Amino acid sequence: MTREAYHKALKELENELLTMGNMVAKAMKDSIEALKTRDMEMSKKIIKDDIIINKKRFEIEERCLQMIATQQPMAIDLRTIAAILSIIADLERMGDHAEGNAKINLLIGSEPLVKPLIDVPRMSEKGLSMLDRVLKAFINRDAKAARAICDEDDEVDALYEQIYRELLFLMIENQKNIEGATYLIWAAHNLERIADRVTNIAERVVFMVTGKMEEVNVSKY
């Protein structure tokens, strides 16, 4: 493979990662929209389409390993491929969390939500914003932006703690709320984990750019 072809193949890997990121972002957004509107068919589609996200991860992983084996990349290129391998694993798990929220909607079924969804969509929007910006930081090799995104994880944690307390109060107030409140706690926890995985991606961006492996943000929660 010529150097020109090699760099083209590396760029294609980055584009495939962005494609996977967009697939995950759509699953995240749709899973909360389905929960909010009680759209069972949308939830079923998210669950069905998760296998496509998984397949994309395996395809990218195979291409990364093939490139390492055949091209023996050095320095920044090797760090880029290593970062991609780590990032797609986190993206695949984020897709699983979105699928989990779709399943929660089906578990709630025809029952009304125990409370209007206000902070859960806020968590989702924050997570989506963080994901969009961390992928841009990856493409732009922007370690500073990646570090800043890590700092935002505490905002998501704070929202989760608020949701947890409110739903716990509803359980204490009326035991009939226990099942429905538990489902919403699970949904919020999935979103909290998604934000954690965005910080993992941000740390990989920092590693890719600087060559230093470090934990960028130690949560206050």
C-alpha cells in the first residue's frame, strides 16, 4: 500500500467511526423520544437496529487490526488507530444503553409514566451535545476541547442525582409508584452511563493528541 493509499484508508476509518457515532446518537435521541411519546414501534425499531451498530463496530475493528498488521503504523498513526479501537467499543456500549431505554419503554407498556419527563430529556440532550462535540474534537485533534467535555460529566451526574431523589420520594409517597419510578431510574442511569462513556472517548482523544494516558475528570459525585 502506498503512503497515499495508507492515509486514505486511515481517513476512511475515521469517517466510519463518525458514521457509527451518528447511528448511536440517533438511537439515543429516538429512545428518549419514544419513551416521552410512548411510541412502542419506535422502541422496537431501536432494539432491532442495535445489531447494525454492533456490526459496524466489528467491521471497523477488523479494518483497524488489519491496518496494524499490514502497515505497522508508528507514533501518531498508531495512537489514532488505538483510539479508534477504544472509541468504537464505547460507542457500541452507548448503543446498548439506548437499546436498554427502548426496552424500558416496552416494559412500562400502556401504563402512564409516574411523572412527566423533564430532566430525563435534559440528560439526553446534554449527552448528545457532549457526544457530538467529542467526535468533532477527535476529527480536529483538539485535546483542549476534549478536556473541557470531560468537565461537563458532573452536570449529567447532578441531573441523575436530582432525578433519583425525586423518583425515590414518589416511591416513599405511594408504593404504587415503585415499579414505574424504578423504570425511570433505570432510564436515567443509562443516560448517566452514556455521559461517562463520552468522557472515556474524550480521554482517548487526549491520548491520541498528546501521547499521555490519563484520567481527565475525577467525578465529584
